[in-house]
Amino acid sequence: MRRIRSRSLACLLAATALTATGPALPQLAAADPGDVVVAESFDGTTLPEGFSPVAGQWEVSGGRLVNTQPGSLSRITFGTHLRDFRAEATVRFETVNNASRWAGIMLDIDPSGAVPWSQAIMRSQSSASNGIEFATRTRANTWNVTDTASAPYDAGTGRDVRMSVEVHGTKATWSFDGQTVLATTQLPRSADGVLGFIADGARISVDDVRVTELEPLPVTQPDGALPLTVAHRGYSSAAPENTLAAVEAGIRARSEYVEIDAHTTADGVAVVMHDSTVDRTTDGTGAVSSLTADYVTGLDAGSWFSPAFAGQRVPTLGQVLDLVKDSGSTLLLEVKGPETRAETQGIVEEVLTRGMTEQVLLQSFDEQVLRDARDLAPRLPLGLLRSSLDADPLATARDFGVVAYNPSVTALLTRPGTVGTLNDAGIAVMPYTIDDAARWEQLSELGVDAVITNRAGEHYGWRQRAEQDPAAAPTVAITAPADGATVRRHTPVTVAVQAAEADTVTLTLDGAPIEAGTPIDPRTLAAGRHTLTAVAEGPGGVAEAGSAFDVVVDPTGVRVLVAEAAVPAQHTATILRHLDAGRWTLVAHAVRAAPFTPEQERLLLGDIRILAGA
């Protein structure tokens, strides 16, 4: 069935900023089947059972839940862990410290109230451009605001607002007095988080709390939805494939799925590598299956891509799972095969022990891998990879019990009607590997559910532009390196930019043009502050964003500069001996005596002066 693009709820899930002044947004589903798991109107005089204050003072007063001390991040937890639910409450600002103060529902928080948590909040000045938010308090106790929008009017003080947030895994929609105003596909979730209320700089009261458990959404996208983004081998056009840097870049680019490849080493450890040998993307040689995990994970998997990524190691599957866990992205895990049942069991157990069956989709070309995985973990969703279409793709998909049938794009385009046939049966189609916008548009018209691409950030930006008014003002943000970040000399940095409604995005580093996705090599930059600037131009105007980061100096960075300069060994040994002893004057003398290039000498002497004065 051919899909006609419309501004459906699923389309909105792709947007990062949806405002009440833009196209009308659909409303949340009015009915469910599903059980009401919390229904509380605070008719008593004490806190209901299960409502636990974890910061600030909370009490029941006048038939409402009230935080009596409007301090910083007052919060109370309640309920149980749910993956798919609707949380509703009537919330009123009683007093606020200022119009930007906020309150709302915590959608996933540890029962203790500790970080991290995900929340949907409104400001008392909710008609501001950031009056409505989805945000996360990170493990580092910092904010990550993923999506903002404006409400049709201000919540103000003394006014009841009916909040309703519908959550399906990492997707969520935010309704303000019955009008859907914001959506996200990047809601970080945990395996055991509960619900809560939160207020910052505001005294609030809450009434008529209702939480309804909902049926899970299918993997397929609704009619009209643009294809989700699958970062192929991580964001592999911006960082070396199948490394932690590439996976993190894919997450930062807001990819709903991050795809990686797994092989098992000779000693039974699952490692992340596309090829059956390590030769192409590392400084080692040999078949993964004949090498030990210690050998494979000790290899440099970044230098082939760029010197800025020297030292990126081959990660284990466990390391990637830990990075993706609670990130808001789902891991599309390709098991390369052939794998023995024991090897497949080892891979599956990595997922199960982390409680990540709802955040991993395991796929493979190897049919036996899928059969073994189904036996070992019946709840783990599976995908079938194909280089050519089966005679009856639907029958094959059903035979393997998969939720996704993922063919090559070339094969899919020979029989495009396959998409509708599979989708009608609730089976998603995610073709690989597509990197150009014209083909993205073509596949969108066919109704594919996701696109596997090396250019994850560009695909996400294409989705935003496709969903928004072409005359809307462009937006641009530099997501990496973050403003205020510190960078050590031996740590590679990739520039990541998010832009919407822009025909062109121009980037400069300290005034010099660079390309988005370009690795920044801190070994070539002077110590101190550096500034990135992004300028987005589109039919609706021009937008600019900046990010300042600091290159910091430490002895390890000096060692890296010296070791990689390829000067004679006797000079290197002398410099490092004085460096280890902290003899800075002698270090500087040894640097001047060695045959460094003028630029290398300038950087080294600058770093040494900083260390000497520290």
C-alpha cells in the first residue's frame, strides 16, 4: 500500500521543535484499551500510598498534591515501571520565582529520585518558544534539552492546565489542555524507572492524576511517517565505523537506531567489527574468529579513518550496549555469522543481562542465528537481512518470526510493492545503505519504515526540512563539541551540527572554513580557547550558532605530540625523560635541539610553558 505523506502524529515524532503557530497538530488517541494503573484525586489528608517525596517538601492540601517549598528541582516519585503508557494530570502554578520557572511530569526516574531522569515540562510562560520541553537530567547531573515548542497560551499562575503525555518506548507526545504541541523520538528510558512530578523555582499543585498502560506500538511506522534514521555502523561518515566514537556520534545525531556488526572471537567474546578479518579497519591482521579478545580490542580502529581518531579501539559488544543503554536510541545489532549456537547465546546474554530486550533489534543474514536467537530469547525482536528478495517475503518473514525485513535498496526497488505487503502484516522494512536525499525521498514515498545510512545526521536534518514549512526560519545548533567542553590533545573530536530549514550550513573553526563531520585534531591546535561557528541559510532567513571549547594541556598530551612527531629516538627519549621528571627547562631545551617542524616546536614549547607554570 502506497503511503501518502501527511502531517500525522508519526511525522511529528521526527520534529525537534513543533510550535502552536505552525500547522495544526493531531490530538492524542482519546481511548485505549489498557488498564488504569494510577487514578488519584488526593481526597485524603496525607500523601497516597506509593507517592514518595525525594527532594523538597510535598503534602496533600485542599484536595491537591502541593510542593510546599518552591526550591530547585523539587520532586516526588510514584507508580511503577511502564514501557507504554499515558500519564495525565491537572497542574497549576501557584507561585513562581519568575516567568521562566517550570514544572511537569517525570516520565522515567529511579524510585530514589536520583539521576538520570526524563521529563516533560512546561514553563509558566508556556507560550515562549521553549515554553514546552522534553528534557533529560543526565548521569553527569547536567541538562540535555532534546525538544522544545510553545503552547497556545501561557500557563501563568492560578490556572489549571491539563497535561497529557503519551509514551511508547522512546517516542512521546506532549498535550497541553487537549492540544498536542510537541513530540520526540529520543526519550531516554531505563529498565525500571517510575513516574514523578517535578518543579523548579515554583510552587505547584497537582490534581486528578491518571496513568493508563497502553498497547505497544508496532515497529512499523504509521502511514505518512517519514523513514526513521538508522546510523549505519554508527555515524560512519563522521567517525570510524563500528567504534564507540561512531556509535556516540549516531546517538548525538538523534538516530532512532544505531546499527553495528558483531563477530565472536576465538575465546568467545563478542566484538564489534564488520569484516570477518581485522585487516581493513585496524592495525592488526587475521580473522576475528581465530584471534583473542585481548588482541582484537587492543587494536587501533581509528587511524585508518583519520589521525584525529588514532587510539579508538575495537569495542566489545558489551561496551556498545552500555553506551546505547538509556540513550534514547535503539541498537540494530547485526550478528554477522556464521555463529555457533553457543556464540549466539553469548551475544544474546549480553543483551539480556543488561535488561535491553526493548532497546535492541537483532538482525542477521544468517538464518540459523535467527532461529537460535528466537529459541534463546523469545521476547528479543528480530530482523531478517536479505541481499535479494525472497519469492514470498511475507511468508519468509513469518517463518522466522521477525518484526523487520531489511533488504538491499537495489533489491527492494525491483518490487516496491513488497513494502506495503509487509507493512500491512505489521513487519517493518528498513533497506540498506542509502546516502542521497533523492533516494531518501523515493523510499519515503514507498513507505519504508527506516533508512540505513552512513549519513545519519544529514538524514535526520532532511526529515526535519521535509516536515516543516519551507518558509520557516532556519535553525542550527552545534552539538559537538559542546559549548564549554574541554578537549585533551590525544582525544579526537568530531564536529556535529543539527540544522533545520536550511539550504546551506557553513562552519568555521577560529574563522577558517571546515566541513560538518570533520574530525578536529587537537594535536594541531594551540592550547586554550577555540571557537566554532555555524551559519545556516534558508528561504526563511539566516541562523547562527557558536560553541567555544578549550584545548587543555597535560603531560600525556605532550607525550603524544613527541611520540607522533617521528623525530630520532634519542631525542624522544631525552625529552620524555625530562618530562617525566618535571624538568621543564631541560624539556624545552631538548625540544629546541630536536628536528621538529616549526609548527610542532611551537605547540610543544607552548604546552611546556603552561605545564611549567601550573
